[in-house]
Amino acid sequence: SWVELTDNPDSYMLLMDNGADGLPDPDTEIRVPLHKGARFGVDTQRLWHVVVHNGDAPRYALITSFESGPELEAWIGANTPAA
């Protein structure tokens, strides 16, 4: 999971799924803005991921890892706003 602690409006998390060749597929690119307080979960085993930081000031985030399972899936479901 990710919690952004600083406010860097030009920075973002870049996510891509695998293509048929196992490499990142640019057609699946998603950019998640990293405003202060941004909070999300990333399946790091499935998605290519990197933070793009367009600035020279330090940025800070809290990154935590969880083991996949029904409890985590239930927590994510209970804490995800309806689209």
C-alpha cells in the first residue's frame, strides 16, 4: 500500500500491465497523481510500477507490504469508494 506524505502535484505513480512478451505494455499505462494524502494499493507482483518525481524537493511516502489473502481482499473492498 502507498500513502503519500508530501504534496508534489507533478509527481505520479506510473503503472503498466504485462504485454504478451512479459514486458510493460504502454497501452495499459495508468498515472496515479501523488497529492498529499493519496492512498492506494498496488499489486506489485502483477503490475510494473515506478514513481515519477518531477521536482528537486524531497518527497516522502509510507510504503507497506501485505500478504495476499481473503482478509486483505475484504479490507480493500471495505475501504474502496464506489466508482
